[in-house]
Amino acid sequence: MECANGTITSPSHCSGQAEAKDADLKALASKMLPVVQGHLKHARELSTSVASK
């Protein structure tokens, strides 16, 4: 996840999941991606909520 100029962007490592050669690393990336995306969604919602106050 990157933060540039106060803007939260999508994880840049998502495309690396398909390129990983280690099966364990691929499995970990597949398992963690939904968690990271959920955190990103929550962070965006919090950011919007705080900005509107």
C-alpha cells in the first residue's frame, strides 16, 4: 500500500503474485491479498469520514 500526497492507493505488489516462482510465496500472497484489500477499503472509508467532518 502506498500513500502519496495523502491519497491511499492500491497495493503495488498485487501483480507480483502471479509472477512469484515460490509456491509458498504465491499461497501467502493469495491468502493476504483479501486482508490487505479490506484494510485499504476501511482506510478509505475512515479517510472520507474524517474529511467530511
